Amino acid sequence: MSTTKKLIDEQVAKLGYVSLWGVHKERRMLPKIIDEDEEVIGLLRVFTSATIVLLVATQKRLFILDRRAFYGSDNKEISYLQIANVRFETGLFFGQLIIDDQGEDHCFGWAYKRELRRFCNILGDQVSEFREKSVQADEQYLSTADELKKLWDLKEAGAITVDEFKAQKKRLLLR
């Protein structure tokens, strides 16, 4: 379910100054694509070789929004788990952002240096947090599978009864 324009405006206002020149159509799309339990935590206006794009970071995912000048749109949603690397290079006033999305590099240029650094920090933090959660979930799954295997071996060896095995299995699967 989508969120309201008022809520999005409040979230964007909390971010402080962000240059949104040329991306007003993309900004108007936000209430339609962002879920009500999501919050905008970063915005960055950048240029590609052909157009101006709005990058939107929420606590769940990254959006690349491009409504095109006259018709159509080219919007992309990227899970933080798909992002392998985020890096930026800066010049005197502007910088370039490179996002490696599972082998596909997305290059964005002409971002204000200060806004670029802030956005990269937000994006890097989100990618790290999602990777950490993913590793923890994998470890928990493996440990549960390992414990089930041990219980099975104990049951097969006759060290525990079938009823004890079922009770322990239920306890493991419910945690």
C-alpha cells in the first residue's frame, strides 16, 4: 500500500537541503511507489548520459527514477542485497556515483559533492545492514538444520524417544 504526499514531504524535509531541480516529476511519483511502512532516508539528483535521474533510498530498497522529458519512464528498484559495491569519485564541485548491481554498473554523474557523500554514506550503511541481517539469517538457518541433524542422530542411536525428538523438533522450528 502506498503512502501519502504529505508524509513523503515531511520525510524529505527532514533530510535537509537536497537539490531537486529537474526531477519534480520523479518526486511526484514517490507516494505511488513507496509503501506506507517505508521512509525516505536519502535523495540524490544525478545525470546519466541522456537524462536527469532521481535516486531514492528508503530503509528497504533503492529506487532509480527517470520519467523522461516527454513520454515514458525508466524506473528501477534495487534491493540492497543486490548491490555489490557503492563508490564515488569527486572533482572540484561535482562527483560521480557508481553502483555495482550484481555485475551491472550504474554510473551517475554531475551530483553535488556534498550531497553525493551524504547519499553514499546512507547507501553504504543500508547495504552493510542488509548484508549483516542476511548473514545472521543464514547462520540461524544452518544452526537449526545442524541441531535437527543432531536430534535425528540421537533418535536413530536410541538416546532419545520419538516423542522427545518430535517435541525438540517443534521447539527448534518455532524459534
